[in-house]
Amino acid sequence: MSESNVKLSVWEKIGYSLGDLSANLIFQTLMTFLAFFYTDVYKVPPTAASAIIFTGGMIGAFFNPVMGAIADRTNTRWGKFRPWILWTAVPFGIMAILAFSTPDFGESGKIAYALITYIILVLVYSANNLPYAALSGVLTGNIAERNSISSYRFVAVMVAQFIVQVLLLPLVLHLGDGDRVKGFEITMSLFAGVGVLFFIITFLTTRERVIPRPEQKSTLKEDLGDLIRNRPWVAMLILTIFVFITLSLKGGSYVYYFENYVSESHLAAFLGKLPSFLSLSNDTATAGFSLFNAGGIVFMIVGIIFSKGLADRFGKRDVFGTGLFLSALCLLAFVFYPPEAVTLVFLTQILHGFFYGLTIPLLWAMIADVADFSEWKNNRRATAIIFSAMIFGLKAGLSIGGALVAGILGAYGYDESLAVQSPEVIQGIKMLMSVYPTLTFMVSVACLFFYSINKKMEVKIENELIERRKTYK
């Protein structure tokens, strides 16, 4: 068997997946809590928070193609991509701590500090996560093994998501003795320490096997030209932007939804019927928010478990599109629920989690397929710059979605100092949970009509590349 087509050991898959767990301790915090942290913890005005998230995120997004070109041209005894995971581990941890610190510089100083630390954090994130993502495309050329790698890594993502979305606020309140400022600083320090350790494990346990032809030479202009002519890449770029806009919109709105929309008395009655160990906080809204996220995440993991088998049978594209469409319908259902419909809110989140879980491993695996498509079509491989589409889309979506959360709340008149928000604000929060993310998910579904790599083409590309690589010296 060609070394580039080998089956990977369980230990290498686990080691690789720990890198995603590390990155997602920070990424999930940014996606779910950054707007809340700026407005309600650091007391940055919503309009300024929106501008910070958008500006910093877009700077990071446009850095990704540059980082992709750099990574593709990196040559060390460790490979092209693994060294970047090692080199950026400690800086990533340091910047995560600084970005969630709260020095009292006055309003203008706070805005400047938040902007600078966020920009540096997303730049370091790009330098770490783009090579990490590209690494999945060169561990093996075996399509089934890539599907398996994706399942492993996204179980790790779900673990990180569970820690952040379920446990972070209770941890913040516990470690800070009720002081959210102190609690965020301590919690992020813990996340950063674990993250650095796991990045190092990822570096030590993985190996790059799929390599370009030794005689391959290409300029940055040629690589970019290949991208522009690569229709599946363009489709995945637009799709990824809208997927992460959606994740930021809905994820960023959850905490506001439970603190301002869901009936506290009905939520307390619902929680009171459950075993006491499921209540992770004495604060009703925090306990409800944490349990809501927990239900979604558990069933996302169930969806991930089913994802590989369905993708192997029907192809990634079709499974991805179906799961995304059904999860969007679940989001739309929230617009019809009154504040008292607590049981329906939780059941709908469980269904949404399952259907979205089907898509989670497939997004990155589809990008690896796009890298193969580019090599198959152009006879040149540029893995990292292909994966820059994913990270660009991730960063752009995160920045646009996060900015929209803060910006929409500001447009509706959100005031963090008020115990009870106006009816207009409540309506805005409800729309953030339902209609807006449904629309952006549907745009992603539409992009798949322009993604031509179905199951039949997956197999054709894989087999032809296996034969072609046998001739590489």
C-alpha cells in the first residue's frame, strides 16, 4: 500500500484531534461569549463591541491566504504544517489570556485594548489553525480514513464545545466567587494551559505523508489562479462564511435569550423536575443556558457518530446538505415559541443538535477533497492555500456573525444596565435565535448546488490520485 494511502492508528487520530480540542476551547468561547464578554463583563458599548469583532475578525480572515501560501512553502524535517502547530502553541495561549483580561483603561482605552488583543489573537489563531487544518489533508490520501479523522476530531470539538457552552459560565461564577471579571481571567488561563499542552501532543503524534511531487514548482499567482478556477473551492468558501455567520448568530444569542426572553418562573419549574445534578448553577438563567447547550451538544455527538457511515454510503455533499437544511428548520421553529414554552425550546435544541451534528465532520473533510480535486485537475498540490478557504470563511463568518449579534442588539436598543429590556429588544433577541440564522444556513445549503464533488467523483479522484502518486519518486 502506498504510504500516502495508509490507514492511521487510533493514537494518531486521537493525537490529531486534541489539536482541535485545544483550538476550540478558545474558538467556542469567542463564538459564544465574545459579544457578551465585551458588553456585559468589560462594559464596552455594543456598537464599539460590534466594530471590534468585525474589524479584528476580518483582518484575521484576510491574513489566511497569506498564511496558506507561507505554510505551503514551509519545508522542515518535521514537514510543512506540523511545525506551525508547535511554534504557535505558547503565543496562542498567552493571547487567549490577554484577550479576556479586563484592565481598567477608561472607555477609550478599553476599546483600544480589546481591539489590539483581539486582532493579535486572531492572527495567531490563523498561524496555528490553518496549518492544523491543512495537516488533515496530508496525513493520508485514503478518503475513508479522512472521514474517520474528521469524526475523531469533531468528537474532540464537541468535548470543547460542551466545556465552553455548558461549563464556562458556571466555572466563571465559581472561580470568580460571583465576580465575572475575575472568573473569566482564571477560566481562560486554565483553558490556555491545557491548550498549549494538547498542541504539543498533536505535533508529537502526527506525521505528514501526502507530499507534492518533488519537482512541483508553482508561484503564488499560479496557486491563486488555480483557486479562482476551482468551482468547488469557491462554493465551499461562500458556504463556510455563511455557516460560521450562523454559528455566531445563534451561539452568541443563547446567553441573551435565556437572560432576557425565556420565562424565569417556567424555566425554574422545568429545572425543578430534573435531577439536581443537572443544575450546574444556582442562577436559573445560567443553569437553563448550560443545560440547553448540553442537550444540543450530546445529540450533536450522536449525529457525528452517524455521519461517517452516511457519508461513506451517500457521499459527503448530500449528507451535509440534508443535515444543514433540517437543522435550519429547527432554528426557525424558535420564532414561534412564547417565553413559557420551555419544554419545546429544549426538545427543538436536541433535534437541531442531532441534524447539525451530521454535518460537523464533513465540512473539513470536504475541503480535503477539494485539495485532491485541485491536484487531480491541475497536477499541482497546494493544500494549505486550499484550506485557507475554510479558515478565511471561519474568520469572516465569526467576525460578521459576532458583529451582527452586538450590532443588532444595539440597533434594537439593548442596554446591559437594565434589569428588564424593552419589547423591541426582546423581539430582536428572539429573531437572533431563529429567523436570522435560518436565512444564513439556507444560503449555505444553496451553495452546495455548485459543489460538484459527489460520491461518484470522490471515488474517481481518489483512485486516480493513488495511481498517479505511485509514480512519484
